Amino acid sequence: PIILSFLLQIKPQFESKANMHCAVFRAVEYKTQVVAGTMYFVKVQVHGTEYAHVKVFQCLPHENQGPSLVGFQTGKTRDDPLTYF
């Protein structure tokens, strides 16, 4: 599994906004887009065969702000392509 340090920080945000409890929250794939910081698009395993795509914004280091959940798509599978959204 891919280790992204911010993933555990955004799990509560995701669970609250998606109204679900995640048995696991493990990244299996990700893409980045550099903006005024970094936008991460992450395929996350949330239950056995259930996945979600999450969009997380990480500010530039000097801004001293944690990651924030910008958007997500649920009902994904391991085989669904990870796209920018």
C-alpha cells in the first residue's frame, strides 16, 4: 500500500461527509496536480471490495495548514480508473 502521511488526517472528514464508517482507509493509487500547493487524487480502499476516490488539497509547507478534503466519489472498485475530478 501507498503511504500518504495525510490520509489518516482526512479520514474523519471523509467519513463525516460521505456518512460512512470505513473499515480500512488505505491508498492503493494516487496522482498529483501542482497548484498553489498540491492536489492529490487518491484511490482509497474503504471496505473489502469497496473503494472511493478522494481529492485532497495540501497547502504549501510555509502556510502551516493541514490537508483538506476537497471532494470524493464513492461506489468505486479497485479496477475503476483514477481520474482528475
